[in-house]
Amino acid sequence: MRWQEFSVRCPELAAAARHRFAADQLVLLGTIRSDGAPRISPCEVDFAAGDLMLGMMWRSRKALDLRRDPRLTVHSLPADKDNAGGDIKLDGRAVEVTDPDPRERYCAAIEARIGWHPTGDYHLFALDVEHAATVRFGGDEGMVVRRWRPGGPVVTEHRAG
């Protein structure tokens, strides 16, 4: 499901992801290479036109991976080994965005964030969320995992640290 619907169905995980991605301004993007091996790449994300958008340089390897096989993972950047802010992980599929209106809204969002906007050709994908999870460590609760899949509730699991 697209970001806007995910935000309605799972507001607490969507809010955590939005906050974390805005603070970090960079995520780790997992894609599948043509030989089937995993690829991890840094990627900026922006929220525009009701979607979580991933913009990429024209013909970059990660963009070509997604055009061939849209499965992906978006993972927050851990600040350090303790990662007090926790992890956010979203799994799903990339949907290539070619319509001018959402592309213009993406350009406005990235320009508002960093004072720059893409020129020339670039790839733009929206995330279709199929699974979401947060993991937080520390405190009296130990490790707290919150998971969601479409059709189900958010499940919270406490594990000893």
C-alpha cells in the first residue's frame, strides 16, 4: 500500500519512520542486483504527493535494479552501536513515478529540504509498503520490536536485552 494509506492504517509506525527519515535525511536502500545478489546503497527520501519518494541519478545501479525487480528494503541509518533512536525498516516494492504532477511535487519537497532540485533526467520511485518494523533497544523494556503487515494489527514484542 502507498504511503498515504499506510499512514492512515498504521499511524504510529508511519510517524516514527517520517520523523527518523527527516532527521537522518538518508536511508540504506536494499535492492536486488541482476545476478540475484543483494545491493545496499545510500539514498535520500522525501515525502511528496502522499508518497514516500526515492529519487536517484539517471541510470544508477540501484535505479536499474528497481526497474528490473521492484522489491526493496528501506532502513534507517543507525547513529551508533547503541542506536538509542531505534531502527525503522520498510519492505515493499518500488513504483516508478513518471507523471509530471507528483514529480513536480517531489522537486518542491527536495528543494524545500536542501535548497536544490533535480535537473535533467532522474529516476523517481514511490514506495509501496508491504511490511514495516521498528526496533528500539535499551531501558527497562530491553528490546522492543513493533511489526506490521497489511491486514493485521501492529504487533509489539518485548525481548530481554
